[in-house]
Amino acid sequence: MPFENVLRNPEWWKSFFAKDRFSYDEIPDLSGKVCIVTGGTGGLGYATVVALAAHGAHVFLACRNRVKAEEAIERAQADILQLQFDFPNASYPPQKGFEQPYERYSRTGPRVEFLELDLADMSKAHFAAKDFLSRGLPLHILVNSAGVMLQEHDMSTDGYEHHFAINHLGHFVFTNALLDRMRESQPARIVIMSSMAHEIPASPKPIDFSNLRTSPPVQSHVLLYAQSRLANVLYARALARRVRHDRIFVNASHPGCTDQQVLKRMRASDSTCFNYFSKLWLRIAYPVRRGALTALFLATSPKVEEEGVDGRGIRGRYFTPIAYELQANLVTDDVDLQEKLWAYSEKAAQNNSKI
């Protein structure tokens, strides 16, 4: 049964009533840190960009559309100041001559830049990584926040199902091309955004590799989305194992359902029933700023490096709002499935002659 694992887990139910394990006041001073956030023009990605930049990081907003990116960067100037005003007790980078935290960027402005990234095309994802590497900067934090959800059937430039291509394959190519730089920059963090929907796929075929290039698809768009999010957690586990001897901490995050996501689906739907249900769902949906906190915990909290097995840090784990570790879909523990996905993704990238 879909979601059986999580619905039977008392820790998941407790998280609804427990105190948040992380807040904006707990984000440390990130001066000197360089970060990339994919899909940072709106929603959770944008909230993550604002938070990282507000705390002193040099942030690259990685997305496909330059116009939207520049609009988001312009909008972020005011939102960064607002965040500092709303959370005055956080560790912001010191700047001589200023007494109030919300004034600290009023002269120089935060460092947010555009990085062109098209995740639907693996060669362009690889080129985006090379573009960043050519700048000679370190890379301390990578948040893979971009994604598509429940879209109608489409195929990527490379001929793969759209959800799988953007949510997994593009990020797989982009992230792996940046790994050596992150090793040079360690300690480093990689946060891979997933979803509770990753609980839907089940054995014997949690990911139907034989149909990822089939058009039209044999599965519903709900299942296609779900298996792409399952791929995110499997990839996080496999990648964490590969960097276990490095100080690179890789984890997956489910942000919860946010109010912006619900409103976006309502605007796209002409179903009266769906919109009525959505209005009820809005009452318990997370505001976007709060929804970003779980990923921000994994990206910035010192606890990620200090806790975990034998004090070696939190690695290859799955977190839900707000910063609670939870057992993921049990199939994600299958190392053979993790490696099958890795080999499939690696072959898909190798078959692209432009990489």
C-alpha cells in the first residue's frame, strides 16, 4: 500500500506535534561559503537562496531562464533584509559601522549570481557545471531544489520521461561533475530534494527502467513523478556511500507541502472538487519560508557534521519537516537497486555524445 511505511511510523506522526528542530536563528555565519541552489527563482529554492545569502554566502542561482533569475535576484535584495529583520538573533556576517542586523547588506548587497542550467538536457547540465568550475571558486553547499511535479506527459531533449530527466538525470550529471571541486572544498554539503511521494513505488518494480524512454508512457503521471522522487533518495544513498571517506555530507529532504505548491496546482486546475480539497489543504500547508528549513538544516547546521554514527556526521539520510530524520521507503535500503540506478544514469550520460 502506498505510504504504508510512513503512515505506520510513529515518528512521522510525532513530528506534527513536536517542536521544530531548526530555525533561521540557528543558521550560522556563512561568510566565505560558496553555494549553488538549483531552481532558485521561486518557491523553496528561492527561499533557500535568500536564507543562504542573508547569512553571508556567495550564492549561485542555477536555472534555465535568465530573465526570471535576474528578477529573482533583484527581488531577493529586499527579502534578505526582511529575513534579517525578522530573525535578528541569527549569526550574520559582521560589517563595520552597522548596529542592526537588517542593515548589514544595505551598502554592498548580497552576493547572488545567475548560473545557466537546463536540467532537461544532460549536455547542458554538464556545461553548467563546467561553467561554474571555470570560475575557480570553491563549492561548499549544493542544494538540488529544482524539479517538476505531476506534469502531463513530455520527453526530455535526450529522450527520457520528463520527471525522471529533470528531477534525477539532470541533477545526477550536474552534481557528479562538481564532486571533485567539493572534495577540494570540504567540508561540504549536498542536499537532494525529494518528496513524500517517493513512498508510492513498491516492489517488484519500484523504478520501471524499461519504460523510461517509452512514449506515451505506460504509467500515470503520478507514478512517474513518484519514481523520479524515489530515484532522488536512491541517488542520495549511493552518492553518500561513495563519499563516505570525505567530509561531504549527502542527504535527502522532503520539504512538506507548501502553500505556494497548493496555490499553483489550484490555478492550473479547473476541477471544483480539487479546488475545494485544496482550500482545506491550505490550512495545514507550510509557508514556503518554513518549508525550506529542513533543507537549510541539512545545508548549514553544525549538527550534520557532529552527529550520526560514531560522530562521523549525518550521511545518506532522509529528513522530513522540520528537520526530523525518518525511515525512507524501505526499497531505498536496497543497495543493488541503488547501484542499478547509478549504472543506468551513468550510461545515459555516457550515451550523450556532447558530454
